[in-house]
Amino acid sequence: MAQEISSLRRALERSLRDLGIQKRLKTEQLIVLWPKIVGPSVAKITNPAQFRNGTLFIDVADHVWMQELKFQEVELIRRLNDALCEPLVRRLFFQLARIGRPAPSLPQESTAALPVAMPLDPQQELALEREVAGVRDPELREILKDFRRRLLQARPTS
């Protein structure tokens, strides 16, 4: 069972890396972790707005809090990176903004046609088989294989 979980974990990590979203997922954690890192009172008057090139942009309710948080920048960066277990945040940029959590938006239905999935070549299929060979549960093995196949098919060709 432990080997099966390990195989599944490796395949999922490889998939996230291949898609280029591993770091993005980490930075998205900042939004979830923010109240825990800064505490409830600061979380009420601040909101992480975006992350770009090592800089976390933070909306702040007023100038007084902007100044106070600027004094705490080094400590906040340390706590953020500790929570992420990786030194992704290098700088904080505090900006005056109206604080309010936006209402969750509903997913937009796309009217664009989905791309046609190209079949994998025999070598890719063989590699897929090897990747999931350690998963004993046949249903889980097929789900994982299908997931990896779709990721490989979705990759842009260069």
C-alpha cells in the first residue's frame, strides 16, 4: 500500500510540474494561509491581492496599517516562506485598497471548441504503463493512467 501511494504521489507531482502549476499552487496557498499567518485582526484589514515575480501585493484598508505592516515586512516574509516551506516571497508591496472579499464567481462556460486529443505514440503509452505499474488497485491504476494520458495530450507541441 505504501508503494502504491508513493507511485501515485510521484505521478501527481510530475503532472503538476509538467503543467507548470506547482509553484502557482504554492502561491495560491498564501490566500488560504494569510489569516493564520497574520492573525484575525490584520486579516480583516488586509487581503493578498496577487503574487508576481517574488512580490506579494497586499491590499490594505488604510495608511496607518500600511505603515505598521511595512515595519513588519521582514518578519511577515519569513512567516510566509516558512508556511510555504519554500522561499518564494521576496518582497511585500502594500497598496491602499477597499477591503472586501469578492463574492465567489461562477465558472464561465466556454463557447470555444475543445481541442481534439491526439493519441499518444507507443513509447509514451509504454512509459505510462511503467509509471502506473506499482499501483495494485486496477480501478485506481486506470484512473491515474487516464489522468496522465490527458495531461500528455494537452501539452502543446513544439
